[in-house]
Amino acid sequence: MENFYLFIAITLIIIILVPFYRVLVGPTIFDRLLSVGAIGTKTIVLICVVGVIFGRIELFVDIILTYAVLNFIALVVIARYFQNRESMNE
């Protein structure tokens, strides 16, 4: 069963690379923001899988919750920054 979870973890790492390409190349800032949110969500799932692999998911719950809140706050702050920047240019 541990090999199954290890396979899932490796697959998630590969799946994280897809939106990472969009972060680097994205035509608009909103594409990049959406990709950063997707990377954050997949990272949360990856941390859950790592917790299951170690057999101590309860130790990783605090890390997962903290990461989720920080990811959300960072995305809102960055979105607001670019929204205000665009309104100042008009």
C-alpha cells in the first residue's frame, strides 16, 4: 500500500508541473494567479499523501491548514494589488 501512496505522490508532483508552466508563460496575470491557486491546492493534497505515507496524518493537519490559509490570503492580496494597479492606470 505504501508503494501506491508513493505513486500518487510522484504523480501529484508531475501534475503540479503543468500549472507551473502556466505561471511562467501565462499570457495574463489572471492566468498566473489561477495557476498559483491550483499549485497550492495540489500541494495541500501532496502534504496529505505524505502524512499518510508516514502514518501520522494528525501531525500534518496543522501544516495543511496553515498552508491553505496562507495560500488563500496571498492570492487575495495579489489579486487586490493588481486590481488596484489596473484601476490606477485608467
